[in-house]
Amino acid sequence: MNKTFKIYALIFIIIMVILALFEINKKEVVDWRKNFDVNEKSPFGLFVFNQEVKDLFKNNLKKIDVTAYDYYNQNKKKPHNILVIENDIDIQSWKKILDEVSNGSDAMLIMSKMPKEISDSIGFYDSQISFEDKNVLKLTDKKYQNDFIKLDKFPSGRGFSYIKPEVQALGKTVEDENTDQVNFIKIKFGKGTIYAHCEPLFLTNYYLLQSGNTKYAQDVFSYLDDKETLWFVESNTKESRFFMRFILGNPALKYAWWLLLGGLILFIFFNAKRKQRIVPILEPLKNTSVDFVKSIGNLYLQEGDFHDMMAKKAQYFLNRVRIDLLIDTQNLDEEFAKKLQLKTGKSIETIIEAVVLIKKAQDPYASVMKEDLARMNKILDDILK
């Protein structure tokens, strides 16, 4: 066991001890958010209701985790019960639900706020009717007068600010310093009936686990007839099938999992860095074109064939004149000299001298000296600049 490994092991043990101390001394934090999730055991989740709801409806309940629009497009149902609890439903799905009610189904809508388009068509306005920290929910029917529920934690304070004359009030919110406000109503809609309740908190874990509160919930659902009930739940409330669900759902196991992953990444990083091969330096390929030209030039100089070099230089110059300056080079006469002088801007004396040297290079019997080659090379390069 080398020294580096011992250091890493010591650091890992120290971190584990610190995390264990934090976990032991950690205070449990209560999540008071109103999530209305059927899998949440927090105070305002629906875990308890989800466990007991089948008995409440005598096992004649079916949970639907797709939108009402999709479900009713694929399934034709005889009159049945529809249950919606604080669900964010799109307008098209609401219209499908109202169509089913109009055809003879009954709907229990337990929501703190409904879309205005839907409430207008049903015949009521819901709004904030109370800002008190505590209130009591009661039913108006005398046979249920002893069944009430006291809301002492974050009541929504929602109710009905307006209902049509033909709408029947079934429940109310009672407060010490305010008049009673309606929060549970019954509306005839086509061949069916809609029951709307503005306070879904009475179905949450916190209130159902308190003694005597379940009676109020049973009374509310007793208004529905004994027939098949479809409960439209949020699609994301289905229990996760992710294979890490158990580990990530337990805080202690979750911290251990992330710590293990972090330690593994650090180990791979440092281990790979230590054993990384040295990358060899590759020299770029050298450009040998200049060396080749120098070699050819030296070869010509050593042979002393100045006439051949002048002829090749003249041929290269005339080719450039044809391509770049668009001047005919067939006749190197006075007209050629004038055109070349106009397009290059050089003096006429320089142009004439260049023409003389080119003709000399093209004459196979002319006597050429080294000085002639040097002079022609200088003049032609100067003309093409």
C-alpha cells in the first residue's frame, strides 16, 4: 500500500465521519407544500387517501393517469362517476368531462380554483373568500351537522362568491368573525350532476390522520351514486420505476451513493493522470521546394549553359504576359512593346531592352554571357512587379 493511497483512504474516512455526524444531528424538516401527490407522505400529500379510497368506493374505483381528452377519445363509457382532486387539467379535457356529465355521469370536482371558462359554463364564480388562519368545514344537511372538520393549518380560504339561483349549497366555511361562506355546491348539468368543493385540504394526510376527520370525507363522497368511479390523477404521480428509486428516495443512501460516485470519479482522474503516456512531439514536414530550386539553379550555373537558362526565363516571362496582361506574344515588334509599356507603366527604354534580350534568348545561335542572363533576369522581374 503506497503513501498516496493511504492519504486518499484517510480523507475518505474523515468525510464519511463528518457526513455521519451531520446525519445524526440533522433535524427533520417537514414539507408543508400543498402537493396533493398520491405518493407523498408529507402533510399535504394524498398518500393516506390513496390507500383508503378503494374501500371508500367499494373497490369500484379506477385511477386514470392520462388526460380525460385522450381517455374518452379511446373509451366509450356508460354513465359513471368522475373524480378530480386538485389536478391541472387542460381545457379540452374539461370539455370532455362536461360532455360526459351532460350525458348522465356525475362529477366530483375538489379543487381550490377552476378555469374561468369552465366555471362560467357551470354557473358559479370561485374566489378568495377568507384570509383567516383557521376555519371549520361543515355540511348544510342536518343529518351531517355533527360531522365537521377543523382546518388549523394553511386553509386556502377559497369559496364561491357567486352561484346561480338553481345551484344548491351543500357545504360551507364557518369562521368566528365572518359570516358563513359556501364552499361545496351541487349543480345539475344536462342529464348529470356536478359537485364542486373548493377546499381539497380535507383529503390530505395531515387532516385524515386526525381523529374524527374521516367522517366528513365520507359524507362528501356519499353524494355520489354507487357506480364505477374514474379518478383522473396527474400522470407524474405514478410510482417511479427507475431502478435507483429506493436509493434516491432514502436520504442516507442517497448521500452515500453520491459520495461513492464522487470518490470513484476522483480516483479515475488522479489514476489516469499519473499513468498517462508521454505524447511524442512530431516535427512538421519540411518544405523542400526552395532547396530543390536552389539545386537546379546551381546545376545550371555549374554547367555554364546560360543560353538555355535565358531561353527558359524568356519563355516563362512571355507566358505570364499572355495570361496576366492578355497581350499577344507571337510577334515581339514595336506594337508589342507599346502594349507592354502601357500595361506595366515601365519606361519604353526598359521595355525595348527587355525585348532585345528575349529575342537574343530565343536565337539558338546567339552568343550569351553570364552578364546577359543576370541583366535579363533583373529587367523581366522588374517589369512583372
